[in-house]
Amino acid sequence: MFTLWIVPHIEASNLDITRDQVVQALVVLHPNGAPEVKLNEQAELLATVQVRDAVASGEPVTAENVENVSGIRPAKIEPDAGWIAFAFLPGGGGAVAFDFRYNRDRAIELLKRASEFISTARETLAAGRLGPTVETALAAGELAVTAMTSLQNVTHKGRNSHGARQAWLNNYTHLGNGPQDWYKTMRRLLTARPFARYGDPEGSPLPSESELADYLDHVDSLIQHAAQYAADHDAPAS
């Protein structure tokens, strides 16, 4: 953190401090721009701490009260930016925390759409309309995948194609981040889509109602996983 951002920032900005005088720092990682470095009083951080003795409501928590720091995070940060934070701790040592998720507002909006599509898929399945079930279930799963790639700030050309989403999910599950049923389900829905939407005889036949019921559960699980990925949470200190 010091080598990549803090020291170069001190030198480029001609700041009248040395690296040893940096007691806390925040590097804001904008999705479409250069990192922004904030040092000392400009780096507003919050900490999750365990205190030695009870502190009355309204009383300040001082360094002497703190027994352990379990997390640090920015006091305020734009939701689309990732970040890395550093702070010296009471009693010596330091803590580093980070959150490399980007575009959280966009991801959360996509997941709201995904929830609507999976609800519609369940309604069409209950009504026995298998073609629309395939179409809406595929849309729901692709929205969940797009939300996760947005969080990772995936920007390569063609990232929003069906094939790119399938390849990303295949790799994601093979790395152990989730069950491979997610990928297998999305693959089956995609191959059934030409027949489901257009009645294309060259497309894969429609899944049965019982198969689709299982697929909807897998897509729902994928959406819930993506929602947890996008959720706000404290970053543990290390």
C-alpha cells in the first residue's frame, strides 16, 4: 500500500511529511479513474473495537479503552468505489482493510430486477407456461451474473454477451465460489431458449416441469448469493 500509492502520492504532491508520519490512509479505487489517496486527517475512518472496560453512553472512547480492533472502514465512501484503508493501532502495530467491490448501486439495482424475473418465472411455471419460464429464469440468472461482474468491474468488450456470462459463471463455480449446479442450470436454460422463445426445432427441447422447478431453485440461490456479495458489511482488519 505504501509502495504503490502512499509514497508516490507524497512525492508527486510535494507533501511536507514522510512515510513514517502517516498514521492512517485511505485509497479510493474509482471504477473509471485514477486511485485517490487520502492521508491522516483527510482519511476519515471508522473502527469496530472491543473495549477493556465499559464506556458510558456519550463518553469518548480513547486509546486506553481499546483492547482489540476487529475492523476498519471509511466513514464515507461512494458506493461505486472500492477502497483500501490503513491505520496504526493503539499499543503499536497497524491494520489494513479493503473492499474491492465496485458499482454497488448498479449491482443492487440489477438484483432487484433479477428478483422480479425469478418471481415471474415461478408464476409462469405454476401456470404451466414452460417457454416463458425458461426465458424469465434465464434473464434472472443473467442479471445476477451481471451484478457480480459489475462488482468486480469487469470491463472487457463483449462482457454482456450470453457466452461471456456463461464462461464467467463456469470459471467462478470451478474455483469453488459456488455450486456448479448454477452453471449447469444456466447452460441448460440457454440451450433451451431458442425453442422456448421461437419454437426453433434445432434448439434443445424444453425441460420438464420438475426439472424447471429445480432450475428455479438454483437460479434463486444464485441471486441470493449475489445479493450477499453486494450487501454492505464491515471489512475485518488484518
